[in-house]
Amino acid sequence: MESVIIKDKKFEVSITASAISQRVKELGAKLNEDLKNTRPIFVSVLNGSFLFAADLFREIKMDAEITFIRVSSYEGTQSTGSVKSVVGIKESLEGRTVVIIEDIVDTGDTAVYLINELKKQNPKQVLFASLLLKPDALKHPVKIDYVGFEVPNDFLVGYGLDYDGLGRNLKDIYTLA
Ligand code: 5GP
Ligand code: MG
């Protein structure tokens, strides 16, 4: 199995670039169908979702906007458990169809926090798209409307996900060996 070393840790391929690409196309097709009579605004959560957001957004056929926010809840390979908002949205979300784009939902802390924060602006609806979901790590009853892959409760890197800032440029997704 193909593996990489990042800093002190070894990672093995778990989701290939071609599987990701195929799944992103499927999610895009579903969003195009579900949101066809709307002009959605996508909200990409930096840094981790930047590649997923870029690939997913290019699948979107209707008039759509994208904006970027930043939150941080992770240090090293352990969740710190507290979510800190860092950068907010300038666009008005009032009456809009909002689609949050995340790389991964782990405990769900960030997802719950983001949904609650964005709902304060009175959007018409807030949908949530995450490339990855760890069902066994979820601590909240949060609905993730669009999930790329359900994954085990292991630490992943690649395709935007980092280990201490590194590994985001890997085309495949790797799991800690
Ligand atoms: P949550 O708030 O759901 O516990 O965690 C969400 C954030 O933690 C994600 O957006 C991501 O930045 C980070 N995270 C969770 N699991 C992983 C993982 O396996 N690998 C990496 N690199 N980041 C993760
Ligand atoms: Mg993220």
C-alpha cells in the first residue's frame, strides 16, 4: 500500500484521488438537482475545505456565489474540544440558501457552531456538505445533508486536510498507519 511520512508519522492511502473526484461529481449533481431553483451561497470553511470547495463549486451549474470563513478546533491529532471563530462573512445571508462546505465532520462541534452562527443571519435554509464524516466520533445530533465518505475514527490527511500544517497538497486521502 502506498504510504507517506509526514514529520514523525506514517500514513497510508485510504481514499484515492479518482474516488474523490468521482464522488465530488456525484455530490455536485445532487446539489444541482436539489438547489436548481435557488441562487445558493456556498460557505467554504478554511483551511481544510479549500480543495473540496474548489472542485465541488466547479460542478455547480446554476448561478451561485462562494465565500470563505475560518474556524479552528484542532491542534495536532487531537480535537481541542473548543471551537473558536476567527473570520466572519461579509455577505448578507438574509433569505439565502446557504451551503456550508467542510472537509470533515468529527465530533460535530464545528458543524453545530457554524450552523447556529449562520442561522443568526436569517437565511432561508442552511445546508451542510462535508467531504468526510466520522459517524463514530459524532457527539451531536447534527444533520449533514451531503456526505462524500463515511470514515472510521482515525486521523486523516491529504486533499486539504493537514497534519500540523503539512499534507494538504496530497492528491489522495491518507490515514494514520
Ligand atoms: P469537529 O468540530 O467536528 O470535531 O472537527 C472539525 C474539524 O476538525 C475539521 O474541520 C478538521 O479541520 C478537523 N479534523 C477532524 N478530524 C480530522 C482528521 O482526521 N484529520 C484532520 N487533518 N483534521 C481533522
Ligand atoms: Mg474543516
